[in-house]
Amino acid sequence: MEEQLFAAARAAMAKAHAPYSKFPVGAAILAEDGATYAGANIENLSFPEGWCAETTAISHMVMGGAKRIKAVAVIAEKLALCPPCGGCRQRLAEFSSPDTLVFLCDEAGVQTRMRMDALLPHAFATDVIG
Ligand code: THU
């Protein structure tokens, strides 16, 4: 399962649109339905309008009909390990459980494993909305 998610994240990274940062990132989600949903970062000439690889992967998952993340793998070409940014941690948490697995990868494979509640302790949560 780790190997397959790593391979999907790496393949997604190859599709990054990152002409400005030149910092390709790939992410792959194993969802509750058993399917893998991958994504890359997609930048824009108007810099704030780009978005992260994890966000693309989440979009694919939701549009594929899944809502729960069992595991997510992230890889960046130019960083030994690429922990998801703060915004993506919250976006991932929306669809995760405390025991959702997070795999940080390099070119060789999964190097670091952690749970979602370690990646984002004290996540924003409230029952007064919705
Ligand atoms: N990036 C991601 O795709 N995921 C992260 O978790 C961190 C940053 C992207 C955003 C931008 O396209 C590039 O990396 C440089 O910040």
C-alpha cells in the first residue's frame, strides 16, 4: 500500500505545473473506497492563485465520490521530505481521522510515517458551524 501510494505521488509530481517556483510536488490519497487519487501543485502567473499538490488530490477524491482519507503520501523533487503546508494540513484534516496515515517520501520511497493527529495536533474543529 505504501509503495503504491508513493508511486502514485511520484507520477503526479511529474505533472506539476510549477514554472514559477520550479518546485514540483506530488500527493496521492488512498481513500476509503480503496481508490487512489493523486494531484500535483498547479501555479499561476498571479502567484497567490496557485494551489498545492495535496489540494489537487483532495479535489480528485471528492469528485470521485470519496470523502474519507485512509493514507496520504507527499513528495517534492527538491526537498528531502515535504510535510504538507499549514493550509493543506487543515484541508486534509477535513477528510481524515486521527489515525489517517501520512507518508513523507523522497525519490527512493516512503521515508517518514506519521498519523494525522501528529501532523496537525489541535486541528481547528467546532460543532457550532454546520
Ligand atoms: N506546495 C505543495 O504543493 N504542497 C505543500 O505542502 C507545500 C508547497 C507547492 C506550492 C507551490 O506551488 C510550491 O510548492 C512552492 O511553494
